[in-house]
Amino acid sequence: MKAVIYARYSSDSQREESIEGQIRECTAFAGKNGITVLRHYIDRAFSAKTDNRPEFQNMIKDSGKRLFDMIIVWKLDRFARNRYDSARYKAALKKNGVKVVSATEVISDGAEGIILESVLEGYAEYYSADLSEKVVRGMTENALKCKYNGGTLPIGYQIDSEQYFQLDPLTAPFVREAFQRYDEGATMTQIRDWLNEQGVKNTRGQKMSYNSVQHLLSNRRYIGEYTYRDIVVPDGIPAIVPQDLFDRVQEKLAKNRKAPARHKAEDDYLLTTKLFCGYCGAYLCGESGTSHTGNVHHYYKCVSVKKKRTECHKKSVRKEWIEDLVVNETMKMVMDDKAIEAIVSMLMDLQDRENVNLPLYEQQLREADTAIQNLLNAIQQGILTKSTKSRLEELEATKEELETRIACEKLAKPKVSAEFMTFWLHRFRKLDVRQKSHRKMLIDTFINAIFLYDDKMVITFNYKDGTDTITFDDLKTALADMKTGSDLDCSTAP
């Protein structure tokens, strides 16, 4: 029989040794019973109370390929701690000819085995629920006493031997000064830079970021408020920031949150990191400008021109115009059946070249099958010697080994069919290029790089038929016919 091993532990506090021990016992069980193990599926820090476990779901999906007959677990609670999930997935596995076996719990195949398995699964669910209740009860008691309940410790605090919050004399002054600086008009970026200069680290021990400063300035623990679930205790821990200063900072945060972003353009630039200057090779980055009428215009500008690094003379181009041009040219390629066939052909070739073992094993299996059939034909004709029997046993052992290797290869990296690739690529034909999310999906998937000149551009797609050079004059007519509304006569920003 062929099997896979499923191992799991529940929380980050557990270590890799837990997985190693489970796999060791499951492997020993397989060896003792003459079972071939094809693969290990391992979920780290995932509870069995839910089925939202990546490797667990991959294992259930792979069972449909009928490459293995059994799932070996250390104990049944590794598979599920929820009777509904257990019954549901075991039923799905049963349809695929796969059963779940515990390496350490002896469960017979008869009627009494069904009862024992139900009892074990019920106990696992009871244990999980009971443990959860005890943990919550204990943490609630801690919270009523304003004790530390685990989790991320805010900057400026430390925990004493009795699990109470105490001020950290090294970092608490920096927290208070950060509030004062923001109240006096400093920006979050300036506060971030100042804290990093002082060597203050965020809660993960890394440099302070913009988000770290935002979280720090919004944290109500700094006014002494202790919270846990529904429990709120004012003055439950030592305060670092006075209430009036904290309130002024919150008002300022709310006001700045509603204000327009200072340096952010109103629109996303879809060609960022894909659009290059055809003259100097530098990126074209997004820019915005306001005309004398008050209208905001968006365009792409060569970085070399912007920073005056070289004598590059590339003109800026309107954002809407260049993005419409690229999207429409890409859609032409997507709608071309010959282009789709070429992409699929090369993907299949690449897939076959990446997995060199699978075709070899399949060829060897066909040869072994042919040899076995020839020997069986010879035996039917009355040719039976010691060497014939020995050769037949040798070929059958080779066939079994090759079948195991092929199953392992298919589980490791499933092969995608040409039909599925074609179906997936055809889905892009249904995109609505007027929607920003659809335009972005199209560009991210197909566009490799765009080299832009003043009179033409070169688009390189993510397939190997070369590049497609399009002149601006050719595409002006096409875009005008589609009535996109772009001002094609003005390629530069105001």
C-alpha cells in the first residue's frame, strides 16, 4: 500500500521537534506494516479546530488523484479536533479510496473500531473546548488584576516578576517625547527618523516604520488604560502620557487622516516598474501637475530627466494615453488564437523540461509493462523456467518501484494540461478594460517591459516570440476609433 503522512502542531510556542517525533512514529508504523510513504504534509502553528490548514487542504485535494491509499497520523486529533470536519473529510477521502490511520492508537476495522474512533474524536473535541475555556478563564482572572496576558508588549513598558506592567526607564521617555513632538507639529516621518536615530526599536525589534509610529500615537495603554476582550480598566497600568496631551494628539491624527495625502497622486500608475526610456534605459515614473485652470494632470516622466542625471531628451507622456495604448495592444494579443497557441505550446515545453524525471519514469514503466506482458505470453505457451520466474519477479518489483516514483513526482509538482492553460488564458478575453483592477491584472500578467521613444515604443510580452514594435501613428487611429477620449495630440504634460 502507498501512504502519505500528515503532521501538525497548534501554536507558535511548540517546536519543530514535535513534527519530527510525529513523523518518526508514523514512519516506523509504515515500515512495520510494509507501507510505502510517498510524501509528508505538514502544518505548523495551525489548530485542528478548523479545516483552514494549507497542507491539510492540499492533501485532501491530492487524494482525488488516487496516488495513495492511506493517510497516516500520529493520533487522530492531528487530523481534526472537530467531529463535523472529521466526518466530512473522511467521507470525501473514502470516495477517493483513502482511509485515515492512527500510528499510535489501535483501532480495528470492525464495528467496535467505529465506536472507539468516535469516542477518541469526541474526547479530542472535548479536550480542545475544555482547554480553551480554562485558558480564557485564567486570562480573564489575570485581566481583572491588570496582569500581563501575553502578546506584543508596547514600547515603554516592561513586565515584572509578578506579571504586572512597569515603566521601562530607557524607552518610556522617548514615547512621551514622541507625543509632544507630534503635538508641536512634527510629522510621523520626522518622528520615525528621530526615534531611529535614538536607537529605539519597534515591538518586533526592528527599525521604527511609519506604521509603527502611527500605532504608537494611537495606543490607549499609554494613558494607563488596560484592555482585554470586554474588560477595560482605566488607570490599570502606569501611564506614560497625560490625558490632555493624548487627546490633542488623537484630534490631530483624526484631522490629518481626513486631509488629502501630501505626496500621493490621485490615481495608480499601472506601468510603474515596466515602463523604460527608449533613449537612456531609465524608468519612467509617475508625476502629477496642476494647470492654471486647477485641473490635475497625470503623466510619466523619465527619471534621468527628472533628476537631470544625463542629457536625455525624452518627453513626458500622458498617463491615460500610454496606459490605453498598452492595454489595447495587449488585448489584441490575448484575442489572437495563434498567440495563445504559441504561449501554451511553450509553457508545455517548459513544464516538460523542468520535470525531466517524470517522462523518464513513465517510459521505463511502459517498457517494464511490455516486458511483463511478453513473459506472461511465453508462460501461456508453456515456456516456464527458473530464470523466467526470477525475471518476472524482478520486473514486477521494478514496476512497483516506478509506480511509486511516478506518484511521488506527481504529488510534488502536478502537471497542468494544455486544455487548462488555454482555458485560463481565454478568461482574460472577458476582462473589462474600463475597470482599473482588470487593466492591472492584464498588464501584470502579460507585459514584461516597455521601451518608450518619442515616435514609437517596443513592448516585450511574457512569451518568447520576440518583441512587437508599434508606431504611435498606427495606434492613434486605433484609439480614436475606440473613442477612449484621450487627448492624443498632446503627449506631454501641461
